[in-house]
Amino acid sequence: MVLIVNGARTETAATSLPALLEELDYQHRHLAIAVNHEVVPRAAWAKAMLNDGDAIEIITPRQGG
């Protein structure tokens, strides 16, 4: 399946959000995620299924000054 992850075309075998996060090594991090411009609450991640062509934005917090 092909997804757009943070603006980049990404080929993956993942069909769920948890599987994609594991494949991309995002496990156990503080994240905000949107699928097709809709924020997915953390409580819904386990049930979030992905489809070919979905646009995924994974945002990690940063500190700066």
C-alpha cells in the first residue's frame, strides 16, 4: 500500500495506524496524528485502519527558544 506520510510517498505493508507507527519506529513517543486532515485521538489509534492513498501527518513536540 502507498501512503503519504508527512508529505513523502511511503510504501508500507501496514494496514493500521499502530502497525504504521511500529514500522516507522514511532512507538512510545508523544505524538499527534492526523489521517486525511482529521486528528485521530490517541484513544482511537488502536482501531484506526489505513487505506491506500491516505495522507498521514505525524507531529512530534519540540522545544526551542
